[in-house]
Amino acid sequence: MIDSAIAATLFGPQDLRVIEHSLVPLAPGMVRVRFKAGGICGSDLHYFRHARTGDFVVTSPLILGHEISGEIVEIGGAVPGLGIGDHVAVNPSRWCGHCTRCAEGRANLCENIYFMGSASKTPHMQGGFASLFDATPAQCIKVPRHVAYQAAALAEPLAVSLHAVARAGEIRGRNIILFGAGPIGLLTMLAARFKGCGQIIVADIAEAPLAFAKKLGADRTIDLSGGDDRLQSLVVDKAIDIAFEISGTAAGLAAAIASVRRGGTVVQVGNLPGGQIPVPANAVMAKEIELKGTFRFGAEFNEAVDLIVGGNVDVLKLVTAEHTLSDAPAAFRLAADRARSVKVMLTTD
């Protein structure tokens, strides 16, 4: 019986250590998963840099990781549909299923949610960057053995992107702009394309991510590093129906509001800095813009797994590097360098 596991644990800003944790006996009705692959997310990087993401502040050691896949090695009792040795994509969300939001069909807004690798509650909810971790059966979605663990792990960010596209409303034939060409921005681009959107424009302040977006199929890219003058033609053309703010910056949100046409839609995907930020609210009013938030995902996780398994969205195109779990600090440093990486994956040792 294995009684310990190694885990990438955050103690403070840029203080990430791979340390050994004791394992408690598996609780009845739970599943123990051996980590196989995990993607480093933008929120993981915020935690790594600042020991916080948005308003969620790390106040005690936190195991990071919520884009994860693995192999079932132990089951606490009878769990129909799952068996030892199954390959699974792990949904980091544990929804209660009985609160008002769950009853409304908005499980992503569950009032009692447990979300792996998050400091939104105290005690913190530990994540999946651990050689062994526990999950509920409902979190474990079986995938065929031919599907790479790395692809299965990326079901989570694809689900985030699918939910963002769903929040935008009718997208078929609509022209869109995405502010932020990181992994979520690129996956939102792929999700929007799959759902039948019109022209896709991607804006960012870094050359390398924009080149990657072009490679993945963006119709046009805009480099905003020298200012937003190139956005003015979009405003004049009145051509942008939907803008996705994914950069997580106040400037990105302002640009999204400025660039979308009158009566258009802005979807805030990025996690903005904590506290109060300036927003051009008069433009929201005068242009009668629909400004929508999007938070995590609901049923889109299963949809994302199906799209990956079916080959409809090739998420592995985003992977630019892999490091073993024991080398997590180096992997995080690489992931933080946008000039050298898009999506960095952790894999089993």
C-alpha cells in the first residue's frame, strides 16, 4: 500500500516545491488516480508569481493543478462504469448538485463547489499536480487508451473555452475578436471556429503568441504592443460582433468594449487583477453592449472530452514543452515565458 505521494506545492510567490505528502486511506465512494499528465494554466501561473489569482489569495500551502488526467489505481467500493486501470480525464469540479444554482442548471456557479487547486476557500482545495490524488467517480471521465494523456488533460481548458463561446450566444457566422493569445485564447479561437463563427481576429501585445495564433488559423492578428491605433479601423468598419477579453487586463477589457460594434457582445473570460479596476461603462451603455461574464464550465467538460476523443479539436497543437512532475518549478518558469512557450505540460516521472 502506497502511503505517500509527491506534489507540486506552493508556499508563497515563486516558492513552488515538489515535496512528499502523506496519503490518508481512500474514503468510501472515492477514486484514487495516478497522475499521468497536467497542463499549467494561466491561473496556476498567477498563483506561482503572486500567490494569488484575482481575489483568491493563498494563505496556506496549496497543491496546484486542475488540468489533469491519469489512471485509476484504487476505488473505494463499488463504482459502476469505472475500473482499476481505466484512463480518465479528471474534471476538477465537484458540484454539490442540490444548491439553487445547481438546480438552475448552472453547476459552474455551485454555492458549495470544490474546485481542485484553488484558494477560493479556506482551507484551500488541493489540486492534482500530485503523483497520486483522490477524486469522486463523477469527476472521472473515461477515455480510450489510444487518446494521449496530454490530450485528455486539456479537456479542462477546452471546456472553459466552450463555455465562453456558449455565453457569447449565437456565434455562427459572427465576426469575433479575441484579446489574449495564450492557451485559453487559442482554444477559444478553435472552439469558436468549430461552432461556425465568421472571421477571427486575435490581438495581443507579444509577437510569438500572435504568430502561433496565425499558425492555428486566425484570419488576422493585431499587435497592440505599440498602442491600439490598429483597432480604430475595426471600430470604423463596425465589423466585430463579439469580443472575448482573455488577457486578464483592464486594458484588454477596455479594448474589447471599444472594438465591438453597437449592440455587440463582450465576454470577459480573463481573470482580472483583484480589487477595483476602471471600466469604460459609458460605452457599454451608449453602444448597448451585452457585457457577459463566464466562469469555468458546466456540462462542457464532457463535450470537450468528446471533441478530443473524436478528433474534432486537436488540443495537442498547443503543447510546446513537457517536463516531469518532479521538475515542476522549472516547468512553471518556462510556462511564464510567453516568448518560449504556449502550453507546458507536466507528465509522470
